Amino acid sequence: MVSQKVTVTNKSGIHARPAGELVQIASKCSSDIVIRVGDKSVNPKSILMLMAAAIRCGTEITVECSGEAEKEDLKKIIDAIAGGLGE
């Protein structure tokens, strides 16, 4: 398992559009991925779970990946979040 912290930079946080973008990226990854926000654990392959987490701008989250391509998948997810998820 590999993990890394990242701060959400989207002005509106991870709302519908960026959540959809993150789901698309995560769904293409073969690893098991978990996003930890405080005491919550969120599956980024589920738009409903991402929306329910109410992740706001400036929130530090931890992304954890485990699986055969965990390092590559972690980099994809971290780069996408740090890059603003298309916003």
C-alpha cells in the first residue's frame, strides 16, 4: 500500500463536476483506492460517496492505493486532485 496527502485546490471543493472527473480517473485504475477525509473513508470510484464526503477547498486528504499498479495509480489521482480536476 502507498499513500500520500494532497490539498484540494478547487474553489468549490469536490462538487459534482470535479467528482465526476475524479470518478472517471479512479475507475480506470486497477488498484483499490481510498480517500481519507478526517475520520471518513471514501471510495473515489463512487460519485455518491465523493459527493457525500463534502470535501471543501483547502481540505487536506489522504489518498491510499493498494494493488499491482499502486504507485502509478496514486500518481494519477494525486496529479488530478492537485491539478484542480479540470477546473
